[in-house]
Amino acid sequence: MGNMIICRCNNCCFERNLNLGIGFSYPQVYNRTVERMKNGELGEEAKIFIDENPYGAVDCSLIAASCTDCGNIQSVMDLTMYIPKDLGKVKHIRRRKRGIWSIAYPGKKDDYVDVNSYENKDLYMEYRKYEHKCDLCGGRLEIIRDFELKSGELKCPQCGGILVIEAGACWD
């Protein structure tokens, strides 16, 4: 499931729409992302991870992040990298499913891993977080966790006021 939330500041009229999740396009997004990692488009660490971990996985879900320098708030692909807890078990499941990794998506032999799915959540462990850069200033982005979005304490990057979070849309 994917959704969009609206962040609004009642003090200065700042507004930002954030896309979160991914929806049924996840398999295609996953494959494109892995290809970009293989090509080095997402940095040397991501390329090395994919090269050295053929049974590794990456989280392609969209998440919210804020810049530690300028305060910019934006959606980014998570890109946390995972490795199997039990390589033999992961190899067996992959052979059995013939390239289709999730019961939620019938796919056409798409080879993807949804590390957040019920059937995969216990098969992988976190290997490395991806270091995101701000679109505006190039500063380091910190991930905004779901509870922070819901807590009502997210600060406006322009005036420091509290952002009001509203549901905007859902898809899939």
C-alpha cells in the first residue's frame, strides 16, 4: 500500500506532500533499483553490496526524511540493505517460488524481495543503512520514523512551528 500525506504549517503556510510506501509497483521498482545499484548509480557502497551479496535484499519503500542542515523534508527510497539470516533457507525459498518472492504479487517471474512482507520479515537482517543526501543543499538526511509523523511534533523547516499532518491519498 502506498499513501501520500500532507504536511502543513499553520504559522507560515509551508506545505509539503510526502509519498510513503510503494504499492503494487514494488516488483518493478525493486528490479530497477537493483539494476541502478549494480551500475553504481546509487553509490559505491550500494554497488559493492549488490556485487558481494547476490542473495541480499534492499528496501525500496518510500519514506520521509529531513535534512540535518537546512531542515528540508522530502520523500526518499529507504534503500536499507539486508542479508539473509540463513542463506540455505533463502536459496530454498527462491528456488521453490521460481523467482517470485511474495504471495502478494503474482508477477511475471519478477525477482524481488519485500523484506517487510510477512513471509520474509524473519529471513533477513539489516546489513547497512543507506546514507541519503538532501535534494536542496546536499546535506545529510535523517529518516523520519512513522511515530514522529503521527506524534504531532514535526517542526516546520521554514519557521520552526509544528507541522500538521493530514492524510492525502492512498493507492493500491
